[in-house]
Amino acid sequence: MAKVTFKKDLCKGCGLCITACPKKIIALSKDEINQKGHHPAEITDQEKCIGCAFCATMCPDCVITVEK
């Protein structure tokens, strides 16, 4: 099973990872605001992640880590 982690304090909430995810399991947090004042991206269903790393590839700030 793949594991996706986000450095939430560095995420600027651009949403590129959301559009890149083929399983549509990434969303911007509705409850959390990081130090930069943005809603960071988060994984909504870790079990459905296939480990493709499209999200990490699209992230301009390299805040996503995908482990298989």
C-alpha cells in the first residue's frame, strides 16, 4: 500500500495535486489553515492511493512524499 504525506506548513493550496490525482482522493483542507494562511492539501482516503506519485510530480513546492 502506498503512503502519501504532505508538508502542510509549506503547502500554498494551489490545487495542482488535486487535478493530477487519478483516484480523486486529494482535497484542500476545510478545517485547517497553515502558517502561510492557506488551506493545505490532504489525502481523503489513504486506502485508495495507488502510489502513482502524479501529485508529487505536479507539486511546484515539493511538499508531497509518496512511499510505496
